[in-house]
Amino acid sequence: MSRPVRVVLVEDNEVFREALETLLALRPGVEIVASLADGSEAVSVCSTLDPDVVLLDYRLPGLDGVEITSALRHACPEVAIVCLTAEVTPREAEALLAAGAKECVLKDASLDEIVEAVLRGAQKTEETTSWS
């Protein structure tokens, strides 16, 4: 049996973060190794825990998704960043993907779609980034 995909979840909405953390933890093949309310600790947590994927909210207090993605790509180049957002403009999505996010998923996507994006992120391939 292969090891589960190690995920750091970064989401400022406490209720949504806790629900998502619980639902993802129930999925075989996914392990939540950290759950953060903002992006200020994302780089240090990823440097310490070495996750496969960071599931990152785009709109966070302080740093936004593009800034956190850039910092993560610089400090932890092996981690895949999957953005999760309620809404984003095409320009914002383009900037996020250009910063190094592997994929963007809307928060109203099904749990299966979110899990699939996380699993694709963990594949470490050089596939084109996408918006779904």
C-alpha cells in the first residue's frame, strides 16, 4: 500500500476549514498534516512537515494566494499548490497559475473534485496547470 498524500490545508474560514479537514481525512489516500488559518506560517510549516500538496485558499488575510504560492514555490519547490477559492477573476487565476499553483478549484466543487485535484497535485508531473 502506498503512503497517503500529505496535505497542508490553509483556509481562513474556520467552519469551512474544519469541515474540509474532517471530510478530507475520511478519504483513503489523504492525510491532513497541518491546518492553518492564514498563510503567514505556510512556508515554515511546509519546510518542517514536507507535505505533498498545499490546499490553499486564494483570499486570505495579509498575504493573498499569489504571494503565498510564490513564497512556497521558492522555499519548498517540491510541494504542489492547489488553490481553493469561492471566486477569482481570470486575471487573478492567471497570476496564481503563473506563480506556480498547479491547479485552481472552486469551493463549490464537489468533494470528489477537490480530492481529485489534490491527488493530481501529488502526482508531481509537469502537466499544464489548470482552472476547474
